[in-house]
Amino acid sequence: APVFAEARYSARVAENNAAGALVLTVRATDADWGQNARVRYRLWEGRVRGAPLSSYVSVQAETG
């Protein structure tokens, strides 16, 4: 299974942050080889004040 570099990640986002601004980078590795070692990232779809989390932030699937 993939192992994250940190047990927990946290970030503060300034109000009126510019669209596309970097908020946080996460990193995980997998001890497998080749394609089995590939790690892809995604957000768990939650809600913020009734709106989907994805309407506020996105994640780059390949890089975290």
C-alpha cells in the first residue's frame, strides 16, 4: 500500500486566494515495481458550506 510522507496534512488558505494558486503538496510512495508502484491522488468529495469541495480546490492526480 502507498505510504504518505506525513501522517496528516494541513493547510491554511488565504481569503481571495488567486485561482490556480498552490495550497499544499502531498507525497506518497509505493514499494512495488513498475506500474504497481504508481501513485495517483484524488480528493475525497466533501462539502464546504453546502458546495462541493471540488468547486474550491483541485488536485493534480499524478503529482499530488
